Amino acid sequence: MTAQGGDILAWLETAITRREETARTVGYGRIETGEYLWVSRYLILLDGPNGESKVTTEMPAELAEHIAANDPESVLRRCAADRKLLELHGGRGHGCPAYDYDGDLDEFARFYNHEACPVVQHLAESYGWTAGQTPPTEGDQVT
Ligand SMILES: [Zn+2]
């Protein structure tokens, strides 16, 4: 891949840190849903300051489920898992599966310290990275 490893790693580190900080400033750890009348729901904010909880107003069930599925605890778990993936794939020479210049999946492609492998690029995309998304070219990977 052609994205420079250092740039994307620094960008990704900042993006993960921001997401963690945002999750921590919510003030509640877990968010669950409760059934309201008919098909709507409300949120139950748990693990707040001093163990407090709070109930919100009614909202569409789909919105409530989405918020609960992305509560601060789950965001922090995801960020921690993403950091573990970066530890394995970011900023160090390693081998991992990648598409070659023909578009075929190679079971083993070597990436050097300065290169960002597809795992790092896909992680970055999940945080909003859009730069450097060019297809691989011949010579990018040594198998
Ligand atoms: Zn990798």
C-alpha cells in the first residue's frame, strides 16, 4: 500500500484518543434502553458520577438501541481493541494478508516499519481517514 505509515499512525492515534476522551466526558459508563409506550423507548444512563443513574425522555426505538449499542463503555472497549491491533500492525515490520497489485489476496505480505498495512488503513477508515486510499501497485509488497 502506498500510504505512509507514520502519517496514518499519528492521525489514527489522535483519532482514537479523541474518541476515548469524548466517551469519558459523557459522564455515564453504560447506557441501556427501557420500553416506553408502544414502540418507543427511553435511555437509562448508568454508572454516572457517584454511581448515579438517569432516565431520558422518549425517543424512537431505533435511535435508543443505536445509542445503547455505542455507549461509552463499548466505545472504550473498541478503542482498546483498536490499540491492540495497532500494536500488532502499526509502525513495525510484519507480515499479514493483503491484496496484491492484481487484486488477488496474498496470504502473506511483508510490510516494513514505514508502511501502513491494510489493517491499519481499515482501522483509520473506521475513524474517518480518507487520504491515501490508492490501490496497491506492483512492488509495494514483498512476499
Ligand atoms: Zn498488518
